[in-house]
Amino acid sequence: MDNPKLAWLRAHIGESTKKSPSPFAHWLDGIVETVEFGDLSIRYTVRPDMTNPHGLLHGGVIAGILDDVIGTCVASLGKEQAFVSINLSVDFVQAARVSDEVIARAKVIRNGRTVVYLQGELFNKQGKLLAMATSNLVAVPSKS
């Protein structure tokens, strides 16, 4: 099956998410690590503008990272429709600080026709779990 979206993602392994069609991914500025059908990972370096007043990676940024990697994972499926999140549940487990590298991984749990169910995880460089998320994305009409 021809999947140009998966091919595009694979062509950008090792590159910045600044090439993404998502302006939010530009701000996150991750590096695409792995790309498979329904499974991918992106690495980020925690910057000062991503932290809370305690110098820790902000919970909203963690949720944003997980939401973005989950949405990118849906793109790897090569579906014709666009998909948007209808929910996102995040559990915060450990903290990350400025200059830490974190790796977000998302994988498809159920690939439905109109709803796709995914899970995402955020790890530090040592492989310790920092946060986990589940999300459902629903098909919406594509922009013309």
C-alpha cells in the first residue's frame, strides 16, 4: 500500500520537527528518532521557555509534546482524512529539568475508520518514565 505520509515522516528521521506542517511542532523543535506504521518517537531538549517557575518541564508542555507525537503517529497511518484529538489524559510520573533530553513515543492501540486510539509515553535519556498519556482522535473533513 502506498503511504506518502509515512514515507515523508521516514525521510525526516534525524531532522528537526521545524519541517512539520504544525507550527506548535516548530516551537517544540524535536528531532524525529524512529518512524514505523503506527509507532514513532521524537527527542526533545528541555529549554528554559518550556519550564515552570520551579525550573521543571511544565506539565502543559509535557501534555503538548505527547499530544503532538500522538497526532504525528496518526499521520503515519496515511489516512486520507485529517484527525483531531477528542480527549487527552496525561499522568505525570517524574520531572525533567532544563537541558535534559526527553523522548516521546506514541503508538496506535486501535486503528478505527473514524476514531484512532493511541498511547504516548515520555522518557528521560536513561529510559525512566516521566509521563504517559492516552488519546482518541476523530476524523474530520480535510481542508479543501
